[in-house]
Amino acid sequence: MKSNIYLTCGALALMFAACAEDNGFVGTSTEPNTFVGPVPLEGQVRLCSVADMGNNSAHCDWYAEMWNSESGNRVHTGFDNGTNTSGIWYFKLDSTDLLLPSVEWPAAVNGEYDSLAFSQVIQACDGGICGKANFTPEGDGLMYRGPEYGEWIKLPTVGVGFAMAGKDASGKFEAVDASVLDGLCVGYQVESSVGMVLEFDDSVKTLMGEAYYQVVLSPWISEDVFAYAVHGERDECFAWSDFTVAYNIDGLSAPLPLISVEDAVKHLTGVKFEMIGGRNYETEQFKISRIGRYVKTNKREFLNEENLSVVDETCVSPVVVENFCECNYVDSIAVHEGYRVGYKEAFEEAESKYSERDMKMNLCVSNIRMKLGLDVPASRTGHQPCDNAVSKLLQCSDGSYRYSTEFAQVKSSYDAIIQSVISERKQDVLNQIDSCITNYPVAKPVYIDDVEYNYDGDLWSALDSLPKVKTDKYAEDKSLFGSDAGQFYWDVDSAAGGKSVIEWPTEIGNDFGGDALSTLVNECKGLCGTYKLERGSSKYNPYVDIGFYVAGHDSNGTALAADISNWGGICFSYQSKSEPLIMDVYPSVMLDLGDSLNQKLNMDLPSVYTQVFFQPEYSNGGMQCYGWNQFSVSWDNEYQISGEEAAKHVVKVIVRFQSGTGTVAKFRIASIGAMPRK
């Protein structure tokens, strides 16, 4: 078979695009989007056009000679086996019984292995491959654990790749000795970490077992991962030795492979960009723009730009080594950054001023953190390019660096706005926190056997004499609530074929109420037990429910609904008396709206997924609040209802623990409360 290395013909066009508001992954321009940008500092990976390859003064690091915006619809690997089937892009979805993977493409994709399969996507992505990987629960499953807890669970994946040599006459991918490449460079943009995975022939797969070799493509730039990023995209080079062992297994570790990556790449069949789904409704945006053979770059220490001075007469023969675009330093961006930093510094100062318990247990503070946190703009991850870049960084003949006078002036005004906004925003948030601590003090803890317990719930606490939730506390018409309003109950998945059970530390009555519950609460200093999940014949992941009736029942035994929207939301706290909770799955809080509305929702009850019961920082007690606006049904449900509207028709509040079969975990609920009230 052929194994020649060759380069693409034609120059790689350069483009200096004006600063844009939309920095999305999917492009619509018919022009190529490759952007060289300012000359990078020493050691940074610089992309150049193929036409520059013969120009020794171009200072180019790599050329994306295998694939770029002018390469067409396939990767020019240089290893075609004579069938002209190498470098063809394809995608693969690996499903499990947990989550179903899918891809949202910006244009139509042909599922056949054909050189034109991705032609429309490549055109829509300005010469790249882009899309969004989605992971949706199977059936009505709620959690991401597999069917057998404790076993190795393979997670679902979306893979987009290309073949090195192509297919043989039998349709099987052929292997090549790719060691001559030394590695690969790639230009990309990802929303979160994506694996660049090496694919091998059967002989290597046997030696690899459950393992594979990959490098991680990351959206974050740090000193540990050296790359050059422009317009949100990154160019990064990886030697074969940079590829490390990984496993797509949720559970125990697997044995190391019996072959090194240096030997394995002598049997390389292809390269795949792989996204792994681990949670419900997870999405991963991605774009692969360029691919080329590996080039070695000299890594340098990152400059401490905070200490750089402005260029002056002592800087001999200054050379511009980095430019900047003024549109990245406008007032609106400075306000954006000041708002974000001010919020962050306010909570840091408050945490040094008040005790950890006051900050974590105060419901008002929690509410502010949640509300303001939703308003805080995300940190900008990259600068936009422009067509009028100005010099930013100069290098003197002695090797030192200085700021240009132009950049120093712009940066000074920019920093002044940031500091002004930080000061104003920080003080505003601090005032709100101070008000919370003063007006809504945390209840004093109760010590039992030298263990601290906190009961802050205004609707129910384990210290209450009546073992049921005061659901009518904020009701205008209390006559709408039955005598058994607020009664606790529990349920398991037996009706669905499951075999889950709850083991209580004391005997309880069948109705789970009255004196039996009082005994349980006194025993637990809360509501506690141990649940064991077994799937049995159920088609869903096993679960147990613990909850309470809001309005109780009428004289016919029919459960009544009540409007609890004026609670604002619901809060829970828990305690772990002698050891951290051992659960590995987040519970969900659900609103049962009665038979009529539940049927309209196809039993997709408004829910919020919570960590309240086992956040590590709350291992000795804690409370977390969830506003009604955080409760929602699945986005694809034909009948939609907001959390605020659902709160007007609640029959039961349910805490559901759902995970893989074999899960055994302890729980304790210490109090229940409404959201902080003004």
C-alpha cells in the first residue's frame, strides 16, 4: 500500500475580520475564517499559509497542510491505500441504556461513508466541521448511572473522525505506520473538554483492552496547556508521546494497555474527536478547523504583563511582537468584567468577615448568591480579531518586553472603568449580605451528644413537636387544607417492577405517620434511613421517594392541591451524624400536581436536581434553597408549565433518590423551609 506524505496545493487565505458581537461556532460567511492575527510571542504556535512554506522569514510553526479551509471535504493524510477513501469525515454515535447521543448539525449530513457526506456542514462552518453533541436520557430515566452500580459502566459517546488510509475491498479500515508524522497539530474550538482519540487495527485493540490513547482538547488556556488562541479558536500541537491512556468507563480502573503509544501509532487507522455524555441533557459544542503534522515549538514562561513598563528610549530597536484590537477594550466590556469581579470579591470579603456557618446556613444569603449569580455575566474566553490591529507588545534588542504607548493609554482607561464598577458592585452586594446576616440570623445550633445539628426550616424541623410540615403557614385561607395536610409519606418503585427498599432505624407504622414518625424523628434527630435500590423488572432506574402531602385529603380520600407559590421556593437541610453520606447520585425534588395535570404532562413532573443532601462542604449540616423558577419539565414535552405556575397546583412534594441497581446509601433530612421572605 502507498504511504507517501504529501502536502495540499494552494495558499491558505488570511482574513482579518472586524470585531463581531456573535462569536458562535457555526459560521455563515462564504469567506474562509482562518486568522493568523498578530505575530505570536516566542514559543507560541503560529499558523501560516501553505504558500509561506518556502519563505524562511515567515517564522511559521505549522501550515495545516492536511486539512484547512481550502482543502475541500476531506483530510489529505498522505497515506491513501489506492482506493481514494482516505481522509473522509464520518460520525459515530455509541448509545447505552442510559443516555442517547445525537448531533445537531448546521446543515444536512449524509450518514454514508462518502467524501461529500459532510460537504454542506463544512460549507456552513466556514471550512470546518462543527455541531452540537446532545445526550438525552433513555425513556424516563432520570440519572446517569448505569444498570449495575459498582460494575464498569461504558458511557455514551459522539465521535467525529477520519481514516488515515481508507477502506480495503472488504470495507475495513486499513492501518498505516504514522510514526513518521511525530504527532499532529489541530485547530479547534470546544465548549468543554473533548478527546482527540487514536484509532488502531484489531491487533492493537486486543492489546489495548478497555483503554485507548487520547489528548484532551480544552477551551481553557493555562500555563500547563500551551496554545495560541485567536477568535475563540486554538491551534495546538501534540507529539505522539503526549497521548495518554484513557478509559470510557464509569467505575473501576482498568489495567494499562500492553503496548506503548509509540508502537501503537505504527498501526494507526484513524483519528476521532470524541465527546462523552455523563449527565442528562448534556450538550457539547465543537468545531474542528485545521489539521497538520506535528511541529515542535519552544515553550516559554508566560510574561507577567502586570509588571511591564511602557516603551521608552532605553528600549533599543523595538520590534512589534503582539498587536491588539481596541474593540476588545471598549467601555461595555470593562463594565462586564467589573460586574463579574465585583460580585466575586464581595462574597470573598463577606466570607472573611462572617463565619462559615453564617454564610452557608443563612437562607437569605443563599438566595442572594443564587439570584445574583444568575445575573453575573460569564467571563470572556477570548478576544475578537479586527482589521485595524495596533501594536501592543514590543521586544527590545536585549530580549525584554515593553508595552506600546497606544496600548498603555487604552488599557489605563479600560482598567479605570473596571475598578469603578468593581467598587460599586462589590459594595452593593456586601450591603445585601450584611442585611441578610442582620435581619435573618441563623438559628443557634442544638448539640446532641457533642454533635452539632442545625434546624432552620420554618415549615418543619426535627425539633418540632408535630411531625408534619406546616404547609398552611403562609396560606391566606387555611380552610383549604385538610387535617392531614403536611403529612409525610414514602414510596418505592414496586409498582413499576422495581425491588427497592428503605430500611428505617426504628419500626414505623404502615401509614408512616403519627406516633411512629415521632419515634423515627427522635431516633434520627431528623428523618433518616438507608435505601437499597434494585431495578428488578422495571424499565427505569430504581428509586425511592420521600415526601409530604401539601393540602392533605378530602373526606373521600382524594388528595387536595394547594397554591404554595408564595413560598417562593423550597429549602432542605440534612445532617450526617457520624460519617459523610455515601451517596453517589443527586436526588431530584419533584412537584406532584395531581392526576389531571400529571397526565397532561405525561408524568414528566416539574423537577429540580439538587446536591443539597451531600455537598461535601455540608457534611456536618447545611441547607440549600431552590426557587420555583428552577423547576421545569422536559423541553420536548408537548405540554409545558413553568415552575411558578406549577407551584399553584401542588398535591405532593417529592424527594426522589434514583440511581443504578445495587446502590446503598444513607440519608437524613433535618428541616424544610420556604425561601427567605422579605
